[in-house]
Amino acid sequence: MAKSDVKKVVLAYSGGLDTSIILKWLQTTYGCEVVTFTADLGQGEELEPARQKALLLGIKPENIFIEDLREEFVRDYVFPMFRANAVYEGQYLLGTSIARPLIGKKQIEIAEKVGADAVCHGATGKGNDQVRFELAYYALKPDVKVIAPWREWDLTSRTKLIEFAEQHQIPIAKDKRGEAPFSTDANLLHTSSEGKVLEDPAQDVPDYVFSRTVNPEDAPNHATFLTVDFERGDAVAIDGVKLSPATLLAKLNDLGRVNGIGRLDLVENRYVGMKSRGMYETPGGTILLAAHRGIESITLDRGAGHLKDELMPKYAELVYNGFWFAPEREMLQAAIDKSQEFVTGRVRLKLYKGNVTVVGRESPYSLYDQELVTFEEGAVAYDQHDAQGFIKLNALRLRTLGQRKKRMGK
Amino acid sequence: MAKSDVKKVVLAYSGGLDTSIILKWLQTTYGCEVVTFTADLGQGEELEPARQKALLLGIKPENIFIEDLREEFVRDYVFPMFRANAVYEGQYLLGTSIARPLIGKKQIEIAEKVGADAVCHGATGKGNDQVRFELAYYALKPDVKVIAPWREWDLTSRTKLIEFAEQHQIPIAKDKRGEAPFSTDANLLHTSSEGKVLEDPAQDVPDYVFSRTVNPEDAPNHATFLTVDFERGDAVAIDGVKLSPATLLAKLNDLGRVNGIGRLDLVENRYVGMKSRGMYETPGGTILLAAHRGIESITLDRGAGHLKDELMPKYAELVYNGFWFAPEREMLQAAIDKSQEFVTGRVRLKLYKGNVTVVGRESPYSLYDQELVTFEEGAVAYDQHDAQGFIKLNALRLRTLGQRKKRMGK
Amino acid sequence: MAKSDVKKVVLAYSGGLDTSIILKWLQTTYGCEVVTFTADLGQGEELEPARQKALLLGIKPENIFIEDLREEFVRDYVFPMFRANAVYEGQYLLGTSIARPLIGKKQIEIAEKVGADAVCHGATGKGNDQVRFELAYYALKPDVKVIAPWREWDLTSRTKLIEFAEQHQIPIAKDKRGEAPFSTDANLLHTSSEGKVLEDPAQDVPDYVFSRTVNPEDAPNHATFLTVDFERGDAVAIDGVKLSPATLLAKLNDLGRVNGIGRLDLVENRYVGMKSRGMYETPGGTILLAAHRGIESITLDRGAGHLKDELMPKYAELVYNGFWFAPEREMLQAAIDKSQEFVTGRVRLKLYKGNVTVVGRESPYSLYDQELVTFEEGAVAYDQHDAQGFIKLNALRLRTLGQRKKRMGK
Amino acid sequence: MAKSDVKKVVLAYSGGLDTSIILKWLQTTYGCEVVTFTADLGQGEELEPARQKALLLGIKPENIFIEDLREEFVRDYVFPMFRANAVYEGQYLLGTSIARPLIGKKQIEIAEKVGADAVCHGATGKGNDQVRFELAYYALKPDVKVIAPWREWDLTSRTKLIEFAEQHQIPIAKDKRGEAPFSTDANLLHTSSEGKVLEDPAQDVPDYVFSRTVNPEDAPNHATFLTVDFERGDAVAIDGVKLSPATLLAKLNDLGRVNGIGRLDLVENRYVGMKSRGMYETPGGTILLAAHRGIESITLDRGAGHLKDELMPKYAELVYNGFWFAPEREMLQAAIDKSQEFVTGRVRLKLYKGNVTVVGRESPYSLYDQELVTFEEGAVAYDQHDAQGFIKLNALRLRTLGQRKKRMGK
């Protein structure tokens, strides 16, 4: 792509040093008009400073877009994913993965609105995020030009970056001059940390890396109990109080934070081919997953539940790899959503020093039938004698196999 | 099956009241010779009293079989299952399920040895265990006769059982006269409890139900750290000390017990068709699973790991349903075992009030390559520019789809 | 179930000898009112004789239900199944399996309408059809009583059946006195044959067993060409002429029949546990499957198509086993239907002496893009240099594995 | 990669014009020593002319490697794949895909032997073969340098290629001067054709494209019958005559060719992201697949067979995409091979004008048990009354769901 081909680019802009450098680099290298997009996904930062900084760097007011995406993020991305009980490689709750498609989608919408021909993100060339951003871009605007500065420029060391910033009068906060000991990503669902001090997987995560949760050791000595209400697979209330999706997740985050819940130290497999070690804090999400499994346990049929469990790893892999807007993710979502019609009811949970425990569940749609299970006389639907026929027909093929073995002297 | 057809039956005999009643009922109803088999699977009970009781009930000494199966249980059943990271319905570690096939297999071996034509178990007609026992029986001896007293007799209440016991001079411990408030099953891997007081899934598990673990609240206020060494997917040492499979699991149980680890309150789907609520304590197994996932995280290839994750729910379902000796379980095991060749190394774990956390992992076979991941110049194998081609070809079909949508005006 | 418990039963009644015997047996054994249901699923038999026969056997006119289900059968059962490209055990097009749920559903609807408390079918105790009927019954009316005469009565030989018929003045066609050399089931989708002369799987199917197709050897010496149009995954026209679902399938059957298409000689695994040998003729369905795969090949995305292929065996198994009304079948259907939105276009096929070949496909929604594939200069979306990055990142984990092997001297 | 870095390269050399141009281009552009590797995979060409041509182009005699790989190809690649019944996208028998890993492996072995640091193939930059070659290279020699001329050079038209050949005194057969109307790949398993005249998927494949099979219309008017014997999943004899793997496949090819068997006109999804249209002729393989399914139908357990069917699409995708040497393919192979222990016996087939039909199967290990299936009195292992219990327990969850629906008024 010739650099002169780009006329107008929509940059995912945080207002921080790195994306400010990108902003200026786009202006100087591509000579194109830059449109900034700053989203509130619950990362816990003020957005107005990003506007000021963009203005300072020469962005026209009408080219500055700032949007609060928290409700959309939780309602249309986080919640659908939690309906699937998605965990990547058995453990990771996909907090970063699920945010990227939404940011990408918004950049494309702005590009269409302002007539931009290109989009740009600040993800590095070794990670998954570049893939997630760009697959979203390409799926939603197939002819878009994609600029990935970290794969293109020669600012390949901290020193060069700082030099570039100084040359271009980009303000540099004092603590940004040196290398960060690790890098983070945060949104309403989680905070992730990786790099530098975390790179030796044999070494403990240093305490100062954690920012979203207290140490279990420092959490209260008494358990906290709460209820979560679900409707059709989505959480709708805490302790009986109806809450919007983002408010609900924020509330769960608060509860998780103080009780030391949702820390994960993981070596995972990146889509781009290598292993990496990350540290994740997903306080509210960890509670939500347990609660969702809890309400499913009494409202979801076995056939549906087992099918969901079989499909889940594939679903999680698709989300992790950035295929949110791919037809196969949508197909799996259709199957999953179909199963959630009666996933409605209340789960009671206990939080205590890092533990989340489901201690009770109830639902008007419960499939749990005490009369079927009770070891008493008089149950009607379940006749113990049926078990014999059930077992014998299930055993038939195994008996035939056993006869063959005997016949063969094995 | 005419009752007179049975000549000699091998009974899975615990020495407790219920299987003693079965023993006597077999003698009186079937008029057949009874052979007892009592196994030590780590349930924590003396076995010699079972011998005395069997003698007392008229069993010939040569018809009494008592065997310590702990090492075989852990080595050939528990460990292969943990190579699969098997959890049923996302949570249950299959502690009861995995023990039944071994007991069934031993009964059949004894039946072949003593020339018995029948086997008998004490599982109820509403549960999974009858299926697990009988599928094992039929697979290993297709022509065996199976007696399942709880599906056959008319001793359908506690009162009738006690009456029968009194009639036949079966000793009755004082606390066995009334209904137990719940029933339990225990072995080296876990203790399960279900029934009665646990039957309302909205109600908390009463504290007195727990027997294998302390309350997290009562666990030590300071964390315990340990290392677990693996060889080819199996745990072989704790804190650098080599241990036999059963000894190792027992040691993990001790560590888990005091730290309040491995409690699970679950509503699950039984194979026989209804939901039931169970409470499980799997202290050592919970640690083992975390440790195994930890060592796999650095030694297992992504393709292998993701395939394992996709196959796991099916594997767990097969074990839960009692299909241990079915060809499809053996096929999955072959695939899983194939993946474990280099799952060797050391995991460091932190135990604290119910939490198990992997805090470090190392291996001579590690696939984690710091040089690939580091955000530094100079990495050789990974060229950031490759990422663009990777993304663009992965995006190609999504772009084609996007073009179609645009063409269609959607 | 006490026989006196049944007040009114809805019988799936063909009008043939066997179900007439069942009708009379219900009257004499259960002493209950019998309601007959006769459905036209395209089996190619007149339905009015069934009414006459029912009247003759003492059924009240208002208790005789006759319904033409052909359109509903193809539209709501056959077509959804073909969207999945469902084949059982790699070969069987599920012609019998897919008809049972619909018959069961109609029986239950009639039972609700006439206030019947029971339903009855004429399937044997060794086959799959009993399962398929009864799972449908139980799913749609959980408290229904099910009568399965072949599992209950003592008319266990042809002689006894004929005797019973004679005793009760049931007319017996001459050719029904002896044992049939095989049994058949027919509907608009297929004819199946099994039993007796087919039971030795080493022996050829005798020529007289075939009834729906000519021998390929006897088919025309020149190929027949046709086009099939699809809309959203369903066939809607042949040679450009719009046809209703049942009319379309009938037309394909005609074309298949004369060209010797759709014969299958198969040993399959029954759900009840044994293997059986069947002979199937599915002339139209065989063409339809080829055509559907043909139109999908240009309109379905790879990710969607591969997911469909992975889900298909499970879907086919569910249909075969009778779980049409189970939530997991509905979940899979939701996923499959989601994929069919753009499966629209025209396929051209060649039929010749047993062969169906797709020879052309076109669609306004085609994802096939000649410019991408052509080995010419100038393609834009596909840059060959991207392939290098694509391969190198896909190879990264394999290289890491290769390095480990080398390091280990393996 | 700097061109001067390459010292010695092993080229997959066919002796044809294109790879001769590559040979010369490597010498002139990379200035490196070229080692040629020419393999006989049953493509039906003499190999000695390749030696002469290599010598003519200046390759040292000790740098010319020619190997007959036919037996290894069929025994270690084709047969293992057929154990899986692998078909890609429901239809393609993977004839090209399965050959590439073996060629790649041999190139690497030669590179190790002669101390070469690079390998080179003649696959284009838009196809799957580049991926298959290079994934094999990288897996087996992680530090190898890979040269893919079609992605690198500027010989981007037929004219330029011919010019280059003329400049370098490369002999040019007359019919190679113009563009070929399509390109082909052939080996003992199949011949594929694609490109140019095949690129419009709405148009018939021209007759002159076919080279390995006669038109079904031109095949004999009488059927050919044969038997294929299997041992542990692999074909070992035809009509009772033991044959080596390659000889057996060649014999099946002869039989398939004259009977017009194994043509496939397909639009498929390439791994590199676009759809392409190919024409495949797999005469022997088509017979082999039918025969293998036939012998499995009586010797393979249902659980094993269904698991195989579920795993197959993933297996086929891995082979198609070039991941033969990936751990997940090896895991699946381990599972599949485990299932084949008793897949031994004889299948009788009928070949007639494009049709392959299994007409009989027998095995000393048959699981087909006529006594179980026969609709007669007296069967022992199968008691029809068991069916009731089997159905009722399988229905239990559906009834519970039905009750919920009723309760909810739905």
C-alpha cells in the first residue's frame, strides 16, 4: 500500500502516550487526515483528557469521536459470550478478546460516516489483538485500508519512541519515560497484564501487578452472600435489584474485588503461534460464570447442556482468535441462544477470599424434580424396573464386543 | 431370569448393613452360594471387619475376597482420567464414576476364578452406579447374570430393611436404625454425598455433610506452597519426593483437606434421566487437575491442547455414564495418551482457604520460548511482518462475505 | 400399567393386516375405545380403504382420522434435515427416521382433541421405530400411556397372528398368510426393506426387493440433465418450474427412479444396540443431497461449511435415534438454519445409470470469485506475498515442536 | 532472507519445464548449489529423463536424487488416511493433500544428508500446496530456509517464463509454449485438474480434462465384481490375491478407470481463503473408501464408528490444510488406529458405469449377529421387554421438558 493512498484514517485512540505517538506518526508519515475514536469500555479512565490531547495534537474537533460503549459492550458482547460459558484453554474468560470486535466495529462505523478509507490500531505485531481488530475491520468493510504502526515503523525501542515524542512535542508523563515493567489492558470485564516481569512462567506474579482485586489474604474474614437473577440466560438483578447490564457487571466487579475473586495466572497459546504468559483479573466475570452455570444446572436439559459443553471450546477459540463476526461464531451463538429460553431464575452465591460458591438455585422453570430423585416409594414417572431394560440395551453392543473377544481368545 | 438359575454369585460387599442384608437376601431368595468381594479403594475403612461379618453370615472362608486396590485405582483409572482433564458438566471430577469399573472388573475376575455365574451390587435403581457396574460386568463377561437387589426386592423402606435384618440376625449398629440424612460414597479420590437433606437445591449444604475437608473459613491463615512433578502426564512427586500413585494422591488429599480445597455443591444430570443434587469433596483431585493443566500449559502444543479440550466433554460423559470399557473411551484415551509424551516438568502451587493457584511451571520440554514473546528487537523465528500476511489470508473469506453483504445491500 | 386404565387410544393405523390385528387386539385386550389415524406420507397407497376397513372393524366414523401430510412432511421435516446434509453412518439418508416424529406428533394432537389417554404404534420390539414413536409421544404429552403391542402380546409367530385374525373376522389378503420375505417401510422420501432374505450381509440383495428404482443396468443409455433451484437452503424449483415441497420431491423421485438412483445396501447400527442390514431406495433424496451440497459449495462460507460438517454426524444420530423433539436437535437446527440465509441459486445435475453428478452451479450470492483464483497478474484482494506470513505463523508452533524434538535428540 | 545466505538447496524436481526453470532460477538468482529430488509417487511418468535433464542443467550427479516412493506413499500415508474414511467437505478424497507431506519429508531427509540449508518447491502462491510443503519442511527441520519461487520471482506470465527458459537453454516441449488450458497433479491416488477452462463453476468440465477414467457412458455394459480383503483396517488383497499396498491401489485404479469410477467436479474452500473449482479423478480410492466402510459396517462397534464419524471432518481438514506432522493429526490417528484392530474381513463390490456398490461383507470378527436381529422367538440376548425401560429412561428428560412446557402454558 503506497502511503499516499490513505486519505483519512480512523485511529483507535486512548489518549495515552503510545497512541499519541501513533497519531503524530500517521500525520507525518502518511500525511493523511486523522480521526480519533476513544471509547469507554469501563477501563476506568476519564475520556475528556483524550479530547484535549487530540486537539493539542492538531485533530479537528469534528474529527474527535468519544463514546460510552459500556452498556453495548456488556449487553451485546459480554453477555452473549457468557451464555456460552466460554473459557479459553479451560481457564481464560476472554476479557480482552471480547472487547476488540466492538472497538473495530465502531471504528468502521465512524469511517463510513466521515468517509475515511483507512483505520489504525495500536496493537503490537506479536499479539492477538492485531488479529482481532483487523478481522473485525475486514469483515465489516472489506475494502478498508489497515494501518498497523507497530508492524510498520522503525520506532522499535523505548528510546526511539521517546525521541519521536519529544521531536513532536507530545507530552510525556514522567512514569512513561522508562520501559513499563508490564503492559495492561482493561475494560469492564477484566484487566490483563503481560510482558517483562511476567515473562518467566516459573516465577510468581509480583504483587504490584494486580490492580483490580485484593489479595485473597487481605479479603474480609467473613463470607459475602448475594443472589443473581437471570432471564433467558442473562443476569438482570443482584440481590433482587434490577440493574442494567453494565451496572450489574460493575456491581459484581465491586463484590469480586473486595473478596479477592477472579485472579488467573496463565500460560496460554496465542493465535499467532507462540505461548505467552498473562495475568488476568476478572472479578465480576468469575462470579457471573459460576452463577450462570448454577442457574443452568436446574433449568437446562441434559442434552442441551452437554451439547453446549461440546461446542464451547470451539466458540471460545473463535472469540479468542478474533472471529466474532465470522458466520461460524454466529451459528454457534444461534445454537446457544436457542438453549437459553428458560434459563431464568435465581442463584445464591457465597464469596469468600477468592472462592465463589453456588449455594442455592431456584427457578419457576426448574427441571429438577424432587419426586423423581427421592429414594421413596411412590414415584410415578420413574420406575426402577425400567433401569434394567435401559442398562441391558445400552450393554448390548458391549456384550457383543465381549463375545467377540472371547471367541478370539483375547 | 429364574432365581434357581443362579448357582454362585460374587457380591460387591462393603461389610456394612445394606450389603449384609443383600448377602442374606441372596442366600434366602436365590438359594445360591455367595462369594464376597471387598475392596480397599481408599474409602478409609478397615477391611478385616468385613471378613468377620461375612464369616458370621455364613460365607465360606475361601469365598471371601479382600483386596487393596488403591495403587491400581489411582494408576490405571484416576491418572488416565486426569490426563484428559476430565470434568463432567464443567465441574464434577468424577470421583464415584471412575471407581465403579474397577470394582466391576474385579468382581468379574473373581467370578471367572471361582466359577460364579452371577454378580451382584448394592446400587439403587435410580442412580448412575447401577449402570456403571453393570456395563462393566457385561462388557467383561457377556453371559454373566446380574442381580440388582434394589430393583428386585420388596424391602422398599427402612423399616422393612431393619425387619429383614433382625429376622436374619444381622447385627445392626445403633446409628443405622433410622434413615440416614444423606448417603455417601468415598474412595481415595473423593467423598460424595446425596439424598435427603441435600435434595432441595435452593438450600445450603448443612455443615455436617462435609467430612473430607475443613471449611475454607477454618483453614490456615497462611498459604501453603508445594510443587508437583509430572512425567508423561502423570504426577510422580510432591515437593521433589517421588511417591507411588496412591501415596501421592493421599498426600494431596491431606494438603487439600486442611486448606479447605475441593468442595463442590452441584446439580447434575444423571444418565438415567433426572437431575440430582450432590455434594462432592475432591481435595487432592482438585489440586491435581490444576497442576496438570499447569504443566500442560508449557509442554503441550496448542493444536494438541485444543483438540483435548474439544474431546474432553465427550470423554467425561463416557466415564460418568459408565462406558469405561467401551471402544470409544479407549479411542479417546489413545488420543489423549499420545499427547502426553512430553507433559513432564514441575508445577508450583499455592493452596489457601479453598483456592488452588498455579504460581509457577517449568520443564525441560517447555514450548514456552521467551525470545519469541519478548517485545524486543532481534527475535528471529517470529517476524512481525508475517503477521500481516497471516491476518490478510485469514480475513480473505470474511472480506468476501462482507463484499456479498454490501452487494446485497445488507 | 393396568389394562383397565386405558380409556381411549389413538392407533397409528395403516389399514393393513398387522395394524388391523392390533386394532382388534386393543379392543379385546384393553377393552378401550380405539381411534385410528391414517396418514399419507407419500407411501403410495390409497387411504380410503383404511377408512372402510376401520369401519368394518367397528371404529366409529368420528374416531377415524385420515390426513394428507405430504407437504408438511417434506417442508417441516425432510427439508430441514437436508439443510444439514444429514447422513447416518456416512450413508443412510434417514428416510424412515424422519417420518416417525411427524406421525407421533399427529397422534398426540388427535389424542388431545378427542381426549384419548393413550397412543399405540405397530413397530416391533427390536427396531428403532418404537423408540422414535415413543420419544415423540412422551416429549409432546408427558403423561400419555403408550401401548406397544409387539412388546406385549403373545402373538409371537405368523401362525398365531393369522389365527387371531381369523378368529376376529379380519380380512386376510392371500399374499399375507405366509411370512413376508422381507418387511418394508415407504414414504415420499424413501422405501426401506429389511429382514428375512436380507439378513445375511454377505449375500446380495435379491432383485425383487427393489421397488422404487430401476436397476442402473436398465436405466436409459443417455444422461438426463436437470436444474434445481434453491432458496435459503431449500429446493424450490426444477428446471425453472416452481414446485411445492412435496411435488418437488415427487418429481425428483420420478427422475431418480428411471435413472436407477439412490439404492443403498447397508449394515447399520441400531439405537437399541444391534447391527442390522437394510436396503434403502431414496431416489429423489439422493439427488437433493447432491444438489444441496452443490449450491452450498459456492454460497456457504468455509467456516460455516466446516462447522456444519462437524455437527452433522451428531445431528444425524439424533434424528436416527428419534430425538427430533429434543432441545439439542433444535439447537443444532438453529445453527444450521442460520447458515442457510444465502444458500440460494441454481445447480445443474446429470443423472445417468445410478450416478448423480453436479455439473454446474450459479448464484447471485456466490462467494466464488474468479479473480481471486485465477493464476494471473493483477488480483487485488489476494497478494501472494501474504501467503508467506500466513504459512510462517501457522508453522510457528510446529517449528517450536521441531526444535524441542531436536533438543531432545528425537 | 538475503539471497546470499543460501548455500545449498534441495529442489522438488519433476523434470518438467516449470521446475527446470526454477532450477536455473535458483542457480542464477541465489547462486547456490542445487540438489534435485525426483520422486515416483505413481504419477505415471518416467524418472530417468529427469536425471538427464538435471545433468544437462548442470546438476552434479551426486546431487541428483531419484526415489520410488510408491509403497511408502500408499502404506504410510494413503492407508492411514483411508482408515479415517477421510473426505474433505463431504466429497474430496484428498489425493493431492496426502502426497505433499511425504515429498516434503524426503526433501528434508536429503537436506540433512547433503548438508543443505534450504528447500524449494514449485507450488504457486495462491494454492494449498505451498502450505502443505512448507508446514512439512518447518515441522521436520525448524531452521530450514524455504524458497518459493512463484511467490518471489518476477516471471509472472507465460511469456516471461518462456523467455527465461530460452535465455538459459532449457529445452521447451512444443506443447509447453502456450498456456496450458488447465493444470494437473497426479499420483497413485488421483489426478487433479484446475484452472483456466475449469474456472467458471457454472460450466461443465470439458471432456478432454479427464485422463484417469473413462466416461461412465463408455464403460462396459456389464458390471464387474471383485472382493477386497482387509486386515486391521488396511486393504491387503483383491479377489483373494495378496498385494502390496501400491500394487493393490494400482489394481483398484485399473478397475476403477475402465468402469468410469471416481470422478468429482467440486468447488472447494482453500486453506488460503478462497474458493476454487477442481476436477478430481480417484478411481481406486473411491472403490477403497466404499470397501473400507463396508468392512467397518460389520466389524466396528457403533460407539467407535460414530466417534470416527465425528472426528473425521477435523481429520480431513488437517490433512487438507497440510498439518500431517502436527500433534493433533497424530492424536486423531492414534484414536482411529485404535479402532481398526478387528477391521478385518472381505467385502464384495460391484462396479458399474461410475457406481461402486458394496454387495456383501463377511468377517471372522463380525459383530453382526443374525440371532439378535431376526424377528423370531427364542432370541436370548435381546429381550424385547428391555426396550420399554430403555425408551422410558431415554424419554425421562423429554417428559420433564414437556411437563415444564405444559406448566408454562406453551
